[in-house]
Amino acid sequence: VSAALYPAVVLKTRLQVAPVAATGAAALPPSAFGAAAAILRREGALAFYRGFATSLAGTVPARALYMGALEATRSAVGPIALSLGAPEPAASAATGAAAGLAAAVAAQIVWTPVDVISQRLMVQGNPCPASRYRGGVDAFRKIVGSDGLRGLYRGFGMSILTYAPSNAVWWATYSLSQKIIWSGIGCYLCEYGVGVQEIDLGNGDSSLQPGCKTVMVVQGVSAAMAGGASALVTMPLDTIKTRMQVMDGDGEPITVGRTVRRLIKEGGWAACYRGLGPRWASMSLSATTMITTYEFLKRLSDKGQESGLA
């Protein structure tokens, strides 16, 4: 999944920094397809995988922290929300939002340094002062050598402000989307018996439950909807974060305010949404594959525990 979607991440990053990076060279076209064609023509297909090794190396520990924090927060917040008398849909959405927020904060401990290094490698080929690295190790040494460990965590606060609400929106929307979809197709499935299976409850009782394939389709569609909503809501924050992590400050401190003013001066508020198409696509597709695999493995684990108890 990372290999398949990485070019979209590179394209999104290039579009976010293109106007500043294009000093002395032809700027990238404003459209995603035009920019992709320009990169391919000027730099070749391998340009879409710059920084991939660094990104991949950080994926496993970051995901481990993410999922660990997610499940721990879900287990703690869910019962509390229900005990306070919140309706089940609201409690589910609140639990998802809290879990997503905690997971994002935990993952950024690993992911911010990976982001800083990989994004600087992504913009290699642009005449940008921050793009003079021979690989991930070289980038790590030069960043630490010039800015210390603090340089690896440039934009950490902005990353939290980006990914925490992004994940909160994602998990809350995911929970609500599933409930909306099931409420819409549940009656149809029960009436026509499409995509359902009969479960024997014993004593002559039985229950109709949706089949595994039906569940995965609903989860996949819900994940895609959640990814799109999350990308749209948090795109300006992601653009600011990316610029803070990639661009040099021309001798001045790199702050959120200065980054925003520079961005608005270049293209107005619309500049905050450069790269929205690639980010929307990558987040939706990544979320769909991640959540269907994640939920499938959880079901397998539950079956394994049930068979062990039996």
C-alpha cells in the first residue's frame, strides 16, 4: 500500500512547495495531472519514490504506536461515554475521535522526524536550498549537524495540530458513516437475504448477520468517506506543516505566522489547498486498505480466542 500510494504523497508535497521551490526553474503546473506529467518528463519515474526508504522504515514503529494508543484509548473512553448516558451513536463517535487524537499524538513521536527527512528528499530536483541530500542517512546527518535533534522535530507542534484533528475527524466520521450505511441497507439485507448469513444461537433460535464480504465493503466505503472528509478539513494545516518542515527561512526563524503570511502572499487562501486531489486520493485509498485489513485481523483474533476457549 505504501509503495502504491507514495507517488501521490510526493506529488502533494511538490505542489505544496512548488511556487517557492521554483526559483530559477520552470514552476510546476497548478493541476495535479500537469504537475505529475512535468515531474515525469523532467526527472523520470524514480522522482516519485524519493525518500520512500526513509518513509517505509518509519512506518512499522509509527503504526505500532498508533494502533496501540488507538485501542487503549478506545477501551478506556468507550465505557465512560456510555456510563455518562450518551446515546450509542454519539458515544461511538466521541470514542473514535478521542482514540484517533491519542493515536496521532503517539505516532508523531516517530513520524515527525521521518516526515522531515522524507519530505526533503521528495523535493529533490527542485532548486530549493533544503534539497541537497544524497539519501536518508545523509539528510539525517546534515539536519542534525545544522540544527541538532530539534531540526528533526521541526513542525512537530504543527504536525500535532494537523494529524490530531485529522484522525479525530477520520475515526468519528468512520463510525458515523458505518451507522448511516447500515441503517440504509440493513432492512434490504434482512428482507432479501442478500449478503447475510444465518447464525445458530442454540435452543432452536437463529439470527441473521451480514456476511464477511458485506462487512468489508461497508467498512471500505466508510473509510473512503472518512478519508475524504479528513483531507478536506485539515488540508490547510497540512500545507503549513509541510512548508515549515521543508523550506528554509532565509535567515529568519521559521514560525507558523511567517509561513502562513508567505503562503497567502503567493496565492491567497486557495494556496492552502494545493495538492488536495492527491492527498484526498492517497488518504482515502490508504484508509480503505488499512481499515479493512485491520478489522479483518481483529475478527480473526476474536475467532482464535473463541476457539481457544471452546
